Amino acid sequence: MDEGLAQDKGQEMRFAAALLAARQDRGNDAIELIDAVPRENWTEGMTALAKRVQYGQYLDGLRAQERNGDFNALANSIGTTPKWRAEPEVQALEQNLQRKRQVRLRMSYENAIIDGDEGVSRIDSDEIPLQLDLPLDFERTLFLRADTLNANSGRVNPATASNFAKLGTTLPTDPAIASDRLDQNYKGHVVGVGVQTEQYRVDLGTTVGDYPVNDWVGGVQWRTSLGEGSLRLEVARRMVNGSVLSTTGAIDPLTGERWGGARRNGVSAVYYQAFNPTLDFVGIARANLITGKNIPDNTEYNLQGIVGKTVFQRPGHEVEIGASLFLWSFEKNLRFYTFGQGGYYSPQAFGSLTFPITWTGNMNGWSWQAQARVGASESREDDTALYPLNPELAAAAAAQGNPTLQIGGPGGGTSTGLRLALERQVLKNFVVGGYFEIDRSEGYNPDRLQLYLKYSFGDFFELSVPPEGVAPYSRF
């Protein structure tokens, strides 16, 4: 074609060269070739080619803005170029864009049960997460959280609970033990406000209600690309789940003093990379300082690596097998429930290897995910003082013949788990779903059930594949 142009620069030769350039995705070259022909000499074919190339370049630019998450720029590009606005591809992009301005509501009911001593380590808690999304523009969304959290442990029995609060420092019949303080059941809310985009999330919240310890939470999360993968960094202060004591704090039936309400203050990094369409990797690193009311500060570190391999794939179905290695360490062992202890599992060394198999699917307005997992772990806990902040309490407990030191040692064993999740698109703008999850390992056997709904005050709420519930603010 170049040789032909060298011999003949007529408009037919230029048009032929422009057609070839357009087919080779050299749009600028195609336009340059036919622009050399006076506009009054253009044929219908030249006019159609110029329009097709210019529209293709415009559409490529719009799609690049959509891929990069530049939705405000995308809206501006569509709005300032009205001549292409009636094209089907542009209309589809604009429809997807307008859906980002729809107000959305997410709500769920979640019940969590962990066996344990009544009033001490048992959990039977209800949470009702509620999130309202209010778009500020095409990229930023203001979200409001107003979660109800009823943290229930039951009623302490002083005759059998010398391992709780300061009860071990006195007789079970001590008249100073207030009957109305034996119930360790607390009701309240976890409220917050934040702004999020596809690149970052900022939030600030607090607990309110009759919790023994009310304190603030919040964080800043940022996502970016790194090499062939993506990186998510976060600086945050979050609640420490694991018991009523660690989550909301507790009240000593003997003196009415409050302790617990642990909070993680730290940084985390999550890296994701897909090596190919069937093999991916997730790496996680965290470092935290755990603080709380009348409990010692504690440092926490963990590393996790997860590899997933898709072994079966058909339209609407995917089966993945994986392997997860988890390493965990705390400076202090504070998992007990006497006054000054934190009520959260905190081994000095912990390692586990887990193998999950996951089936994910979607069909006819349904999406689902089923996962079964088996694993093994090894751990070590140091000896820990049951009254780490007050030697006088330890002396009083010793005088009653009660222990003041919890002996540590090795631990671990095998574990199994099962998770079943289902979601249904009831209407174009209304989705319902739920999941059930159980874990079984040595000394830890939680059950969790969640039912949820997601509603858009516009015309659409997409079905999540896999199903995605509403995470309580207490577990952000």
C-alpha cells in the first residue's frame, strides 16, 4: 500500500489505504489519509469511514475511563459530546453510569453462637447491620452505618465462675456481689459514617448504648495496582471479636468496675495477583497494637498466603481448590476472663494449613457458593497472670485458694468448616440472600447465620457472584 501511495496519491488510493489502516486499528493514520482529500471531493464511503473511525476512538476513550474508574470524567465526556449520545454503546455506558447515582439500602440479621461458660465465654449474639449508600457523584459514595448489636453471654453463676472478673477474690456468697450485675448481656449500636470509591474508603464510627465500654473505631483504606497485581493498604482501629468481654467489655459483679472492649490499632496490606485465568494468589500481612479498658496493651502480627486453582469451569459454574498458610503471634496471652484479661484468643505462636474446596455458580437469577475445608494447626501459649494489672487481686484470689496463674503450653489439632451461601434476584432492584457457616476445631466451635436484603431506590441492584452479605460494622 505504501508503494502504491508513492506512485499514486489520488483520492481512491488514499481511501484504499485509509480502509486498510482502519482495519489495522490505526485510526489516526486513516483520518490523516482521507483528510488530505478536499472535503468537497469526499465520497459517501469516506464520510462513513471518518465517522466510524472517530466514533471508535471516542468509544475506546470512554471504555478506558470506565475501566480506570474515572466515572466523573466519563460522565463529562458523554455530556460534552452529544453527537454520539444516541449510539447504543454510549447509551449502555450512560445507563451503567447513572446506576452509580442510585441510593441503596443494605440490611441483614445475623446470629452468632459460640459454646462456653454461661456469663463468661459463651456467646449468643444478634446483629442487625444497616447501611445506606448516598452517592455524592459518579465516583464517591457517602455511606451511613447504624448496626444493632445485642451481645449476650448469659448470667454468671458466682459459685462456678471464680475465673470471671474479681469473683475469684472473694466467697461466692459475698453480699457485695450485686445480683443485677450478674447478667452479662448488653444492647446497643455501632454507628458510623464514611466515604468510599473504587480506590479508597474512609470511615469513622463508635459504639453507643449500654455497653460497659464505648469507644471509637475507624480507618483509611487505599487500593492501587502493583506490578501484575493489586495492593490494598489500610490503617484502622477496629473491634476485637471473640467474646462479649473483648467486643463490648464487661462489668465486674463484685465492684461494678468495667474492663475489656479491646480495639485493634494497626496497619494491614493485602496483595492479589492472578497468574492466569485459573490460578491466583492472595498475600496478607497485619501488625496491630491491641488496647482496651483496664487490660494490658498487646501486640499482634500475622501473615497469610492463599493459593487458589480453578479445576472445573463451565458457564455458570466454577470449582476451585486452594491452600492457605496462616502464621499468627501475640506478645501476651490474654484470652481469659478475670479482671485485667482481654477475653480474646492470643497465642504466642500459631500456624495453620487449611485446604478449602469451593463451588461457585449463578443461573436464572440465583447465585450460590458452597465451601468445605479441612486443616491442621499447631500453637503455643505462654503462662499468664490471671490478674495482670493488680498484684493485690492476685493475693486476694490466692487467699481464697483460687489460681492466680494460668499455665500455657502447646496446642492445636485438626479442623473442619462448612459455608453455604445463596442469593436471589427477586426484582431488578431487589436482592435477598443468606449464608450459614460453621467451624469445628479444638476449643473453638462457632456457628453463624445471616439473612440479608439489598435494595436500590433506582432501577437496578446487581446480583453478587459469589453471594455477598452485609458485613457488620463490628467486623470491618
